[in-house]
Amino acid sequence: MTTSITQLNGRVATSADLAPLAFAGYAHFTAMQVRDGRARGLDLHLARLREASDELFGRHLPDEVLVERLRGALAVSPADVSLTCFVTSRPGEFAPAIDSVDLDVLVKITDPATPPTGPLSLDVVEHERHLPHVKHVGEVSKTLLIRRAEARGFDDAAFVDRSGRLSEATIWNLAFWDGESVIWPRAEILTGVTMQILDRRLRGLGIAQQTRDVRREELGDHLSAVVMNSWTPGISIARIGGSLLRPDAEFMRILHSAYRDEPLVSL
């Protein structure tokens, strides 16, 4: 049976609640996988929601309120789910700013995610997201670029910025491996929660990491690469554009093991 639960401010959302939000684009969100009522990186998700609210609305809700909204939705859901928490405001988009806005929390719960198995092939597209550090809604370009990549025979798309640096993929962060260290692309990106979890766990394990420019011309079979998001800490990439990459089981093992080291937090 398909799970579909939507709550607004702690109660079941009605069609009247959702109608004004159906195509609204002034909101931000975080997404997580919940297993047995627990999730990894809750502190990072809450920090993301606080910082994005400050950016968009000039204020944020207390963590206690957000956690209460998450718990309320999970109390009526299966133990294993995908959870997305959106924060929006009244007044909404296309309205002038006012001194004090009311913030609404919409929690959406669906079935657990099933990530692709990989390895994936990624088209290369010059693209820079607006407000890349905010996980915001209404990014039509991401779906458009996935579909265009698929039409060109790829599974998805990776972005290069105006300086020619690889940055991220449509709904993923990118990471590379040279056999000795994890390489994070230096660019204006959304630093994902899974990426942050891996960063702190890899540091704890003493695995070398570096953040530097990564350009298309240096790609080749001396490097391995993965994509990651809330679904998974790593799916292997076989090809980016015309460049073949080296599969590395050890890289995958390191990432997945580091991610498992992050404790699940009860909600």
C-alpha cells in the first residue's frame, strides 16, 4: 500500500490548505529517510531549516516546534518512510515583505526511497542554481535537465559553473576519489546533509578529504566518482560526459561504512 500523509502545522492538511501551496515557489525544505522512527543527522536538518528560514523570511521557528511537527506526522505513519519538511510563510510569494511573517510547516510522508543501483552516466550541463546554499522549491530547471539528459542517453546530469568547474548534479552532491582521499568539488553548491554526515564521519575515521576545483578535462579512469543525497551515501558513476571513470569498490565501502557510523536519532 502506498503511504501518503500530509500535515500542515500539526494537523491533517485539507484541500483548502494545500490549494494555495500547489504551485507556490517561495518555500524551503529538507528531506530525510526515517527507519524505525529514527533518522540520521537530525541536527543538520534542523540547522538547514533554521538558516534557510532566516535567509528567506528573516526569522525561524524554534527547533522544538519543528521536531514536534515531525513527530506528529511520524506518529501516524509506518516505521520506515521518506519524510520531507517544508517551511513557507504567510504572506507567500509575490507579496511585499512585512515586519513579521507567519511561518507554516508542512510535513509530507511517503514510502521509503529506492535509489537507483548504478553505475550511472551523467550528462554535463552548464548550470548554476539560484541561492544554491538553500534547498528551495520551484526549481523547474532540475527536472528539465534530467529529462534532456535522458533524451541524450544519460541517466542524469551534472553541472559545471561558468568557470568550468564541476559542482553538483540535479538532485545530488558529487564526490570523487583518487585512491587516497575523498575530493569534494569546490563551487557554489547545496551542501547536502548526507555530504555533511560523511564529512564528519570521515574525519573521525582519519580518511583524507580535500575540497578543490574539479574540471571536466581532468576526469578519467584515474578517478572514481559517486552521487549522494538523502536516499544514499553513494551510487557509483561510470561516466561523466565523454569521460569514463574507474569503479572502486573500496570507495563505496568507505562511504557506506562511514554513513552507517552516524547514529540514528529517535524522532
